[in-house]
Amino acid sequence: MGKKIKKESEPPPKDVFDPLTIESKKAATVVLMLNSPEEEILAKACEAIYRFALKGEENKATLLELGAVEPLTKLLNHEDKIVRRNATMIFGILASNNDVKKLLRELDVMNSVIAQLAAEEEVVIHEFASLCLANMSAEYTSKVQIFEQGGLEPLIRLLSSPDPDVKKNSIECIYNLVQDFQCQATLQELNAIPPILDLLKSEYPIIQLLALKTLDVITNDKECRAMLRDSQGVDHLIKILETKELSDLHIEALSVLANCLEDMDTMVMIQQTGGLKKLLSFAENSTIPDIQKNAARAITKAAYDPENRKLFHEQEVEKCLVTLLGSENDGTKIAASQAISAMCENSGSKEFFNNQGIPQLIQLLKSDNEEVREASAFALANLTTCNPANANAAAEGDGIDALINALSSKRDGAIANAATVLTNMAMQESLRLSIQSHDVMHALLSPLHSANTVVQSKAALTVAATACDVEARTELRNSGGLEPLVKLLHSKNDEVRRHASWAIMVCASDEPTAAELCRLGALDILEEINLSVSRKNKFSEAAHNKLLNHHLSLKYSQTGYLSSSNIITDGVYDYGRINPGTKLLPLKDLCLQEPSDQRAILLINSKSDASPTPSTEDKSSDVGYGRSISSSSSLRRASKDKTKENSYHFSAGFGSPTEEKSEPTSGRNTALSKSATKEKGSRKGRVKKEEEKVKEEEEVAVAPKLTGEGSPDKEWLPPSDPDFCVYVYEVTRSILPITSIKEQVEVLAKYVAEKMGGKIPKEKLHDFSWELHISELKFQLKSNVVPIGLIKKGIFYHRALLFKALADRIGIGCSLVRGEYGRAWNEVKLMNESRKGVTGALPPQETYIVDLMFHPGALIKLRSREADLYRFL
């Protein structure tokens, strides 16, 4: 046999590449392999990159720099399951890097990742795809992409996965997504609460914790709370609280339960099953501060519902809250204070805290922790609102000092709440006096300067409540508190403007403070506010009117009305009607103006030491002699007529203005006995003596004017009005003693008419040449300002002003009303004489217009045809 010959192997085809095994030690080389068409190389490259990425954040950044992300995104949809799985695993790891997240959003790979959550995919793919989504969902833009591309539904389905990692990643992603309210609504539609509740039974605490956090967010919605209740979720929460081994979940469980307690049906169910007592006992006896804090927060949330407050009060929740106030943890103190604030809406709770609670809250006001001070002040503010007993309890607990100190707190909330408590206390006079004694006005300066509108509003309201006494207003004025108060009127906040107006209205009750407010521009600002329909309010109108009461000249010019309480004093002048917003010049400026064709400015001035006018200097003898005679003789005639009708006896003669200096005859409280004892001698002698004294007084008054003329250092004085001084003296001596107010009005009306030209029949009104007379006076005085006493021919508005000025001096209550076309009149209120004898009924008052023109002394009942004719015809 021949020898066997070995058969040679056939060479490989020339077009086939020989297998090559490569061992790469560079990540860049492996990244290049991601573009290979071979499935085996892709799978091994992905596996190597996965292991490399697991080693740390620096490696993830390196892969990003090498451009690995973009080719990997293409592999998510690869046909080979192993390649697809390995690529998904890489993205699960890489997505924790912020730069990778940003690139993934730009590449729009969310849809490809969500596709890996399909039910037919492997558990490993589910794990890493859900991990990728959990990492991506931490940012808002990615949340929107996941939600819009339908990622929520498969995530909810995966909550029932047997793999705990899939559950953990899915619930974490859902927790991130439900921070947006649109996702919450979709969650209800997908019935997600039952599978989330099932996670509470998990043996892994992180899964339970994430489930509770998710429930805490979604149960802020009412419908979700109802679904939780229907799914027996409350029982799960109570069981967690009862299980000591789950103490690390108690805080979150309490937070979810707090949301559930906001639902009335859930609250009733918990109360009926005894869960509410367990909750309160748990909160009171727990030694963990966060648990106590969350329990108090749960009570706070639930207590906003009135029915819940009632149930809490029945369970004596107040005792639990008082105990929590004594906690050493500041967070617990804050939460307990907030719960007390919420429970204050229940009257029974307010009464309970009167003895237990308020003393502890006062102590918390002294805490070094600003948040604690704010929370305790808030609780005290609610406790003392509309509750004088609690306000007293706070004061008795040494609360005033602590509250005033809180006004200098660094937190705006503490300042505002402390101011509120002080306002509530100031409603009682005894407490208000005590607050004032603690230098409260000075303490309010800083809050009034605050930039916070709530603080500004509360501080202004406190000023309104405490500045009810002259001493308090003086302290506020001296400490510089009026200026910031006036500045608050410029605020764009409605409540700040309203409360600032209220405070100014209160402060304007005395003359010095009102004058200072006007100097600071309050009157002009309030006028501007009241011209705006959107900015004005009832308090701004009241404050403006209150300030006008101290500036009657402006008030009469703007409103055309002075009430009986607006007493005309020296220096008041009638400029005529002005439009809103028009500035009224001071009297000095008006006096220094040259005479013009505008209407005369009527001045009231009874000061005898004032400098006389030029016309008085020229005609002093006329003023001192003739006018005094006419004054006394006319009044005697009017007095004599009345005496005959009513058997009243008037004094026969009148003293001179010189005598007036020795007697307090400036107006309303003149001592008549002194004047009566001086009436001696014959009528003729008295008149003569009077004439001489008037003339002598005017000569003395003229001398300083003439000698001091041109001296810039001499203080300016308004023009004197000796005639008006005589008028005041005469009506004080003769009309004031009359006991009947009606008779006083009638006699005074005849007196005024006599001084102003006498009775003017209606048909001769146009022939009454009063304009020429006024023009002559303006020419003689070289001024538009004319003292009222110089006018001897006056019509409606001259006579009405004189009547009001004289009536105010002798205590006759009357108003002054400006009409159209030069009309003005006085209104008085008199008792209805026909009802005087009726038993058990006070005589009603009726308003009358006093006729000073056509039938001087006649009283025309208001709202009658005669009154309309007098006012408008």
C-alpha cells in the first residue's frame, strides 16, 4: 500500500476578512466602534463603555467629550436586543450627569427611552430606562417632554413590577413629575393611587419614603384625597404611625395625613375610628421634634375648616398645642404657634388660650429666634382680635414691653403682627394709656419707614388706634412721626393709603398737629387723592375734611359749606368759590396783592392789636365815632322791639371796645355779670363815652402802623376791623342774655341786616348798589382784602358770613351755605315749639333758613317753596 498523503486545507475566499481579535485600552477607540455595523462589536463596545461610565463622574464627562452620546442614541432602537439593552444601561448611568442631560434634551431621545418601558422588554431594560427617566425628570424641561410623550402611563404600570429597582426608579420619576399640576390631574385619570399605596407595604424603606412623598404632593388636590380615602389609604397611614419600627417614615406619613385632614369627610372618618385621638396623643408624647412639628402642621392645615376646628376643640387639641409650645425645638414652637393661630377662629379655643397659651406666647416673643417671634406674634394677633379678655391677658402677662420690642424685629411679619396686637389692645382705654406710657410712638417710627406695605399698613393703623389723646399726638409730632405718615399717602397700595388716611384723621383732632400735617403737605395730597376715583376712599375724604376744619377759609372755598361745629375765628376769610385742586394763597399774600377786578376777599378779624388798614388811618374819626353810634342805636332798636313783644329787658347802653379788653368777650363764654355791673349812668352819657373810647383806641392803633411802616423786622399782622370788634361786643352784651334761641336768631338777623344796609325788598334788589360800595373800599384799602366790619352795603354772602361769625361768638349753632349767583345763607336748627309739652318725647328739631335780606329775622323752614325762592331767585 502506498503512503497516505495529508490533504491541504483550502485557502479562505479572497473577499473575506480574516477574523481579528483586538484588545483596546483607550476609550476613544471603543467609542469609534459604536459606528460598527457588527452586532457583536456593538454589544461588546457598549458593555465596555457601561463599565467605564460606572467608575465615576469624570468618566461620564470623558465619554461626552469623545462624542459617545450621539451614536449611543441610535443604538436605543437597534434590532438586536443585547445591543439595545446595553445602550439603555449606559444611558441609565450617563443621565445623572447634567451636561449629558442637556445634550439628551437637544437630541430628543425621550421617546426612544420611553419605548424601552414596553411590557415585553426585559426587566433589566425596564430598570435602566426608568433610571434614565428618573434622572432626567429632575429638570422642568425634561418633565414636560416625558409627560407630553406619554411616559406617565408606563411608569405607573411599572409600579407593580416584581423588581424593586424598577419600582424605586418608577416612583422616583413619578414623584418628580407630579410637581407639575397637569401631571397630577393625569395621575387621577390613570388611577395611580392604589399602586402607590401598595408600595407602602414594600420591605425597602426608600420605596416607602418615595411613595409617601408622592402622596404628600398629590393629596393637596381634593379629588386625590377622596381617592386616597376610598382606597383605605388613611388606615395605611395610621398603621405606619402606630408602628415604632417605621419611625423613619412618621414625618412623611404625618404630612400626608395633614393633607387628608383638610377633607371634612376624611376628618370625620378619622375621628369616628379613634384616629384623631391617636394622632394628638402621638404628637404630644413623641420625643422627635420633626414629628411634633409635622403633627402641629397637620392640625394647622385641618383647622382652616370650621367643622374641623369644632372636632379638634371637642378632642381638646388646645392642650396638645400648649404642650408643644414648651418644646425645646424652635421648629415645633413655630408650628404650634401657627396651629393656635388657625384654631383662634373657634371661640371656645380662644377662651381656652386666655389662661393657657397666651403667657407662653408672650415668652416666645422674647426669643432670640426671629421666626419664633413672628409666629408667636401672629398667634397673639389672632387671639386678641375682637377679644378684649385676651387683650387684657396679653397685657397682664407683660406683653406690652415684648410687643413694642418686637416692632424693631428684623422680620417684617413679626413687626406687622406685633403692631396688630397693639392695635387690638388699644381698643380699650386703660390698655391704650398703658401702651402710650411705653413710648410706643417712638417705636412706631421704624415700621412707618419700612418698605414693606403690610408693615406700613399695620403701623399706620396702630397710630390711628393709639393717637387718641393729645399727649400721644404731641409725642408723635415731636418724635417726627407725622412726616413718614404723610409720605404713606403716596403709596400705591390701597390699604396703606386707607390706614394712613385714618391715622391722619385721628391726628388732626388738635390744632398743632393739624397745622404740622398741613405744613407737611397732607392737605394737598389728600385733595389730590380724592380727585381720583380709583385712589380715594372714605378715610381719605374724612381726613381731608378733618384737616379742612382747621383751615375754614379753604374749606368754605372748596366745599361752600361750614357746619355749626366749624367755629369761625380770627383770620378766616372768604375768597369765593375755587375749583378742586386750586391752591388758596395765604392771607398775607392776598393782602399784599394790588386791588383787581376779582370779587372782594372778606376777612374776619376781631383782634384789636392788629394793624389798621390805610382807609382806617385816613378816616379814623369816622370809624371811631359814627359807626359806633349806628351800631349801638340799631341794636337797641331791634332789642326794644323784642322787649315789647316778649317782656324781655335789655341793657340800655353798650361798652366800648376798650372795655372789651378787660373782659373775655371773644365769643362763646362771656361773663355777663361783670358787664351788667358796669352799666351805670344815663344812655346818653354811655353813648358819648363809648364814642370817645372807640376813637381813642383807633388813634393808638394807628400810631404803631405809621411809625413802623417800612420796617422789615416788624411782624406782619392782618388788617384790623374795629367795627367788627364793636359788633362782637354789642351782640355779646345784648343778645347772649336772651334765653330763647329762636329770639336770639331773630334779633341777630335784624342786627346783621341793619349793619349791611337794612331790609331790601325783592323788587328793589337790583337797585341796591353794593358793588360800587365794595369797589370804593378796595380802592381805599388798596387791597382785595376787605374786613367784614367795613362793609355797610352787603348782600346775601356778606350778610351770611357776618351772621355766622357773630353767631359763633355767642354760641348760636348755625351753618353757612354758599349757593349760586352770589347767594349764601345760614341754616339753624330749632326745637318744634308745638311739641314741647308732649310727655315722653323730646321736641324734634327742624331746620330753618334765616332771612337776612327781604324780611330780616324771618325763619323759613327748609325744603319749602319759600326757602327755594330765597336761595335761588
